[in-house]
Amino acid sequence: MNRKSVLIATLVAAVLALLVAGFFATFERRDVTEATPAHGAARSNRFFALELILRRLQLPVRSLTTLDSAQLPLRPGDTVLLGDNASRVDAADAARLVAWVRSGGHLLLSPGSVSVARTPLFDALGLLDPRSAAHQCVAVHGEVASRDDDAALCGPRFRLRSAVVAHLDAAIGEPDGGYLYARTALGQGTVSVLASFAPLARNALKQTVAQEFAAQLLAPNRGKGTIYLVYALDGPPFLKFVAIKGWPALLALALLLAAWMAMRSARLGPLRPAPAAHRRALLEHVQATGEFLYRRDGGRSLHRLACDAVLARLRRRDPACAMLNGDALYARLAERGALDAAQIAQAFQSPANAHAFRASILALARLRSRP
């Protein structure tokens, strides 16, 4: 190998060594976390993160979308977080929930607004004062977390009846201005009213203070029974909902269907007048033609045509008449047609007036109709 080849190989090796050294000098291994949109249960269930945390704590928990007794047996010691609008709870389910709370259950719910406070569930609980209160935000501080990790509890405040205020176990707010959170005993159980469940929903539980606040909310029956997270309530069966709420739409559809059937069905009679007939029918044309020919020569051409038609038909039916003329012909016609020979002779004469023309044509027509 000559000196030039060695020099080139040395330069190439040096460049490669520099590139490798530069790569390892600047390379840094990092773990990068990219947030992806929620999907599946995490997208529809806003308490999915709370459910995962409770499962990690080995607490029995279930997420539901119904208050049906088959899926929500409601035993003493259970906890129900009613995350949907309380106005969707009917009177039967409200009575069942209140009876369960009095037997030792823990119910967490949110009024949402003053109008929702006038619902079968809140009427059965008998906790809320119907007077309105302003919107407010309060910072919730944790026992371990720093102030930078505080969570905000925001929502429309609610008022409690004076008899309930005297027996509160825990509260955030005041009797005059209203509360954002209140917990009170009801029979052997507990009712917790929260202005908003936002601190317990979705990414809010990433904060330690929100986790501590959730633990305080679930404290009354924690470890005694199952925790049910009702994040939504299914509506009534479709047919029942349509019968109750959708009857105007059903009525409109029925009218449209009746109109379509009336449009497409066979009509019993014409809806429009019959189109105007032509000015002259066939008989009118024939009559007009005859009147024209009669006015032109007094009917002699029409009479001649009628005589020729009778004679042509006679020769076809009785070839022996082809050689007859005059009285012999008239006699033969009278014999075949059972008519008077003089009347037949008069019919073959050229008419002198309209009366004679009419009589001749009638006689010729009778002859032509004979077999």
C-alpha cells in the first residue's frame, strides 16, 4: 500500500471518530410523555381516575349509569356518589335512596342550581333552603401538599335549613352566604352536598390536595361497603320516552304519513274538472259535411251517392239484379225490402225540395239496411 492510500484511510478514520465522539458528547437520554386524548371509559366517565385510585387502594368500587336495584343493591355501609343532575332522579328512586341513607348509607350529590333543589330527591331529603345564593370559588388546602398545589372548589353556593345547619359534621361556607360543601347525618347514614364535583373529575385528581379532599369526602363509610360512582343516568326506555315526551313529534309524523297516503292512494273521483272536449265530435263533422254538400247543389249529389251505395250493395247480395233497370229494378227492391214499389221509385228520383230529399234518404237507408 502506498503512502497516499494510507493517508486517505487515516483521514476517513479520523472523521468517523470525530463524528462518533460528537454524537456521544451531545446525546442525552430523556423520557418524554405526550398527552393523548381520552378514549374509552376515560372519555365518557369523568370519575374514571377516581375509580382507578380507589382500586389501587383496594377499595370495592363500581361505575354505573343507572339507579336500578339490580345493579345498585344499596346495602348499609355503601357509598353512592351521584354525579349526574339530581333532577333526573324520579320520586320512586328518591324514596329508595333516602330510605337507604337512613339505614346507614352515605350519599354524595350536588344541587347544581337552585331550580334543581326543588326536585323529588332534595324534597325527600329535606336539607336545602330554596333561597338562592351567589357563585363562589374557594381554595382547598391539603394537609401535606404545599399551597402551590391547592385546588379550587367553585360553583353556585346553596343554603341549608336552620335545623340542618345546627347538626353539620363538616362544611365549607357559612349559613348567611351559603355553602360549597356540607355534610350532615340523616338517620344512621350521612348526606354530603357538594357545589361541584370538578375536584374529583378527570385530570383534577393529579393534584395531591384533590386526592386528599376526595379521601375526606369518602371518609364516612370508607372500608364498610361498596363505593358506587354514578357518573351519568340513562334515560327511560326509548318507547316510554317517546310516549311521554315525543308525542308532538309522533303527531306530526302521523299527519305527514296520512297526507302522503292520501297523495299516493287511488282517488275516488276527479280532483280537477275533465279537460274540455273538442269543438266537434265525429257526428258533428259528418253533419257539417252533409249540410255543406246539401247547400252546394240542393242535396242532389248526396242523393246520388246514397242511390249508388244501395245499388252496389244490392248487386253484391243479388248478382241477378245487375241486369235490371227501371220498374223491374224497383219491383225487385220492393220484393226484397217488403216496401211499396212506387215509394222505392220515388226514392230513386232526384229530390225537388228538402222534404222530398229527407223522405228519399229515409227510404234508401231502409233499403240499405235490409239483408
